[in-house]
Amino acid sequence: MFDRGSLHIDTSELRFDGTQMWVEGDYICLYDSKGSIKGLFGTQHDITERKQLIEDLIIAKEQAEQSDKLKSAFLANMSHEIRTPMNGILGFTEFLKEPNLSGEKQQKYINIIQKSGTRMLNIINDIVDISKIEAGLMEVDFKELNIAEPIKYIHTFFKPEFEKKGLQFFVKNNINEKEIIIKTDREKIYAILINLIKNAIKYTNEGMIELSYDNKGDFLEFSVKDTGIGIPKDRQEAIFERFIQADISDKMARQGAGLGLSITKAYVEMLGGKIWVESEDENTIIGKKGGSTFYFTIPCNTGPIIKTNDQKTKFTKTIENKVEKLKILIAEDDEASSL
Ligand code: ADP
């Protein structure tokens, strides 16, 4: 601070209007006959803006470092997620070459290869989807959708998985209308529901899963409730974020790239809705039960349009007729895919 009788110091002071300012001062020291400092003489200038800029730069640097750390954790997790099924495929294909392999073992290995392939495809689809979302290339295609369709699909598609885990599955429709048809993006509604139900199954070991929907003003509100392990309060926001949930310190994470909920959130928002979670994490030590309910809303646009069954049948038949008359040409540049 002192340099041969001079002083250079930044101080925080108050302006006349009471606001805070930073000043940089260059002073020479005034001494008495005994050599003690008696006062200072010098110049000051306002460096508030510079100080603010430095503070902003420090924050930006910390954020960049944090984001870099999260991206590295994300890549490490992703690499693990891709490598695991790939090892399954390559390893068990090698086992299949064994000449004296029993039929039973053959089937078992083929099943593992198939499952690993599906897992790999899911990860690749997630990566493609998130990249499209990030690049703003994900399109939304609004068409009429009868809400009963995805609900029925979920019921049929996941039935074997509910049964395998011994979970009960309920659908609760709180709307009185016979049919609810809204204008929305069908693929995205399917993807949102599939993701939430898939997670509910993945994180629930016993009990039930309930899918319900209700009319809330201009919106349809869906919820997927489970009696699973739940999510600690401090992770309930992070699970919707792209990189944060991939943080390897996420002890709750099971198999998965950690992209499902960020894609789901992006889809819900593209359709004009909101998504949130209410959850209690289980604590086996004190015997506390857990469970999560994921909610999301979808605008009804013009409000639910009620149609009669006849109109729906006519619509379905036209599509079926069109499909029958289609000619399909398959072109493939990869030998394995063309077999
Ligand atoms: P992943 O595909 O890895 O499951 P998601 O984005 O779908 O990734 O979920 C992120 C995280 O949110 C999971 O790793 C898990 O910790 C938590 N999670 C999601 N759904 C549930 C649920 N129904 N019950 C408990 N935890 C859940």
C-alpha cells in the first residue's frame, strides 16, 4: 500500500445521493517532524464501472467453469451409457459364435443383444432430439388428437412391464366428456407420456402408477403419479436441466443418459404448457415411503372439441384405405440394414 511515502488504494465511498461508489486514489503522505503520517494529499477517480466489469467477468468465468465441468460430467456419463450397451452387443455376439451353444443360451444371448441395441438406439434418439432442440430445428405439427389414443397406447405398450414388476396401473379421467379432441403435436404428446411412464416404472419397485388428466380452464392437466423412490427436494429442479442431471454425483440415477426429462420439458413448453414435479424421497432407514407426481399442462387451443364416435370411425377408415394403396420403396446403403 505505501511506497516511499505514497499510497495507492481503492476505497468504497458514498456519493452525495447515498449510492455506493468505488474510487481509486493516488496519494502522497504528509508527515510530522517525528515521521508519523499526519494526512494524505492526492487525487481520486471513480472506478465503479471498472469494478462492476471485473465482478461480472469473475462471475462469467465461474459460470463458464461450472458449465465446462457439467459438460465433462455429461460426456463421461454419455460415454458410459453408449459403451455399456455396445459392450453387451459385441461381447454376446462373440459368445454366439461358440459352436456347441445350447438353444436356450442362444436365445438368452440374442435377448441381451436385442435389449442392448434398443438401449443404444434410445440414447442416440435422445442425443439427436436434444441437438435438434438446442439448434431450434425441432418442429411442432399441430393436428387434432383424441386424448384416448395415447392413453390406450400407453396401457397396451407398458402392460408387460407393469406386470413384470408387479406394479398396478390406473388411469383416472376427471373429465366428463365422452371424447376429448385437442389440437396438438401428437408425436410430442406420445413422447412426453412415454418418458414419464418409463421413468415411473424405472424408479418404482412396488405399488402403483397412476396416469390422470383433468380440464383446468384453457389447459388439460396430466399427471403421472408413482409410489417409487422419490426425488430429494434439492434435485427436483435440476432433473429437468440438460447437463446438471448428468452430474455423476447423482446417486439416484439409474440406467439412462439423463436427457429424458429435459427433452420432455422442451416438448411441453413447445406445445405451450408447463411441467413440474412434486415428490417425497423414500428413506428406508426410518421407513419413510417415497413417491413422485409429475404434472404437465397442454393448451386445449379452441377448447376440447367433442366429436361423436361416427365421425371418428370415418376418419380412421380414410387413413387405413390410404395406407393399403401405398407402394413402399426401401433404399439402404448399409449391408447389415438391408438384410
Ligand atoms: P434418465 O433417462 O437418465 O432417467 P431423466 O431425464 O428421465 O433421465 O431423469 C433424470 C433424473 O430424474 C433421473 O436420473 C432420476 O434421478 C430422476 N427421476 C426422473 N423420474 C423419476 C421418478 N419417477 N422417480 C424418481 N426419480 C426420478
